[in-house]
Amino acid sequence: MKSLVVAVIFAGLAVVAQAQSPAPSAEPQTIPVIGTFDRSSIVLAFYRSPLWEAILDDRRFELSAVKAANDTVRAKELEKYGGESQDRAMQQLAGKAPIDNILAVLRPEFKDLAARLKLAGVVESAAADSKAASVDVTPLLMDWLRATSETRKMAADLHAMNPK
């Protein structure tokens, strides 16, 4: 008799436990997709882009103007900028310097890509979670930077020499 009562109690507990557990969701869980990009390709494309050329043109124009105004302090600053930019670009390409200046320029395009492709965000390939779903947006970013076929070949060659 005791065993029958214990069996009924356990059966009752199982029914109560099932009633309290949430029903399985009919909607499948969606895994967020992250857009990723190859750092060296984007660094190369940025510094070979019309956008970077326009930035340099602005600096050159300003340098001419300050030299004409005999502003030697500002002229030295602008000349220093040129050398520092070249050094920073080389360090960024080698992966030894942050690419914050490039990311700042690309941020609006990241937002646009995320919206168009329904991405959770865009990150450097090395920063992507290996467990997350991802899609390579490097070619789209290179399109936005107006990378030439020569730049794309250089990026592919660089990637082939240093696969990650």
C-alpha cells in the first residue's frame, strides 16, 4: 500500500512539473550573423582609396596656404603629419597599430551593411566569435572604398602570403 501511495505521489509530481514547464517555442531560435572583414585588405584599400587621397589633398592645400602665410609652426605640424601617417599606415598593415582612424571612417558603412544584410554588426575577422555565424564583407567594404583591381590583387597576394 505504501508503495502505491508513493507511486501516485511521484506520478502527481511529474504531472505538476510538466504543467509548470514552459511549452517549447514554435519559433526557431535565430543565430545572429556578424559581418567580418580582413584587416590587411581594408588597411590597404583605405590608404589607396580616393577618400584617403582627398584627405591628403586637403592637407597639401593647407600646407601651401600656411607656407604662403609664413606660418612655419603649422607648416612643420603638417609636414610631420605626412611622415607620421606613412609610419602609422605601415604599422597598421603589419598589424602592429590600431586602425581606429580607418574604423571611424567606415562606421557609417558598417551601419548600412548591417541594415542591408541584417547583420548584428561588423567586426574585424580576428575579433569575431568563432562560435557565431559570420559573413565576409571585405569585398563590399573594398567596393565602398573604391578599391581598384590592382589594390584587390595586392590584398589577395598579401593574404596569400600571410593567411590567418
